[in-house]
Amino acid sequence: MKIAESELILNARGAVYHLNLLPEELAPVVITVGDPQRVSLVSSYFDTVEIKREHREFITHTGWLNSKRISVISTGIGTDNIDIVLNELDALVNIDLFTRNVKQELQSLNIIRIGTCGSLQQIVPVDSFIVSTHGLGIDNLLNFYSHSNNDEEKNILQHFIAHTQINDRFSQPYIAAASASLLKHFVSGFHHGVTITCPGFFAPQGRVLRLGLSDPEMINRLTTFQFGNYKIMNFEMETAGIYGLGKLLGHYCISLSVVVANRIDKLFSKNADTVIKNLIEKTLGVISSNNL
């Protein structure tokens, strides 16, 4: 069925509206970063950069590294932007933009988030690396889509709701797991655990400036949550949206984070720029040396 112009918006050159990309400008491996300025940092490691596109906060560089074609895209902050990015990435590979019909044969992208986060465990200090085994969203994005969970995801979610006493006034939490095909490549040098995706930076992450919190104990309940071997390692603002939409659309997703703040010790990294660069180098090394 043809997708209406109001539902899939294209710009004057026929590119998807927000990302300003044509299908041939996107690589099968996609790195997402929140900060638009970080795009050029990542692409500075490429052997060549063939495409540079920009629209609003969405900047894309596509190029080559050791015979691997890679795109790096800035998403900005939050799952509202992830909703745009994931849907438009999928449209580029799985919808014929000329006929506006879904293609007969669907393609899966490898989507790797490189971001920053706050640690919720004392044993995970600033400047550590975390890979998210699951994204657990309290931002509500995936609840607007028809979705389901496997038994493990259901159990984690049920125990999380019971432990945190989160209620409908805040959120109806959702959960999605990382792609096993990518997770196996990010073991050494990483802490593994559940990542909470929040709908904001201040009160939703327990920060107090001039406004009080409606649930001052939420951070403590996140820190003390455990189900089997799973603990909540960190929180940030994109991972659950990437995992949830990626799973529904048939893409392979992994989220890697640098701990820039330990919320238990109340410490902030003094070397954030250097450690972020280290994670970029480590990630590109994995991509270039494996069949991703």
C-alpha cells in the first residue's frame, strides 16, 4: 500500500526529510551519537569520507574504514529524536521512496550507539565503559507502537515495576534487549547490565536544582534493583528507544556508553573528552575487524 506524502515526508531532492539522506548515502553499519559535533570526531578516523549531509541537529558522514562502509549520524538528545532517526533510517533501506511502497525484501542495519551516561552502581566508576544488555524505558515511546516481549524481558520488567513502585503517573515502562549478534563483540573492557532510558535530564534522573522531586527515593530503588544476574548499571536518554524500535523494525542494535558521572559517589569525569575518544577508537576497531 502506497504511503501518503503526509506520513513519509521527502524534501526537494527526494531525501527523507529530517535526516536529509538518500538511500545510496547510507551505509549498512550506522553509528549514532547524540552530539552533532561528535560526528566529525568519529569520521576523522575514516580512510575517506564520501558523503556529508546536515539538517537541523541531524548530521551524517558516510565513508570507509578498512573496506567497511560506515555512516555516523547525530541524533540529538532523547527518544523523541530516536523515533525520527530510527524510522527514517528504516525508510531509507526498506521503503521505495519513489513508489512509496514497502520493499519485498527487507534489509537489516547494524546500529551502534556511542554515548555518555550516569552510573548507578558504585562499582562502575567514572570513565568506565558500559554495554547495555537491555534498554528499559520510562519515557513511554514504545507504548505508542504495537509491541511484545519474550519471557525474559517480561520477567525483568515485572520485577522492575514491583521493585521501583513506578506507577502510571510517571510511566508504563517497556523493555527491549540488545542484539545478540552485536553484543558478543563487546565483552572485554565493558561492564554489562540494564540501562534505564529517561524522559529528561534533571528530575527524571533525580537531579535537584531549584525544584523538588515527586519521588526522591527513585534513584535508590534503581540502584538496588536486581533480577538474577541483571542489575541496572546506568541511565541516559536514548538506548531503550533504539533497542525497542530497532527490534520492531528488524535491525541489530547495541548501545555503548562512557560513564561521565557516578550518581552514587557524586563524581563527574575529569577526562570525559579523552575517554569518549577511547570508546570511539575501541568501537571502530571492533567494526573494522569483524563481520558486522
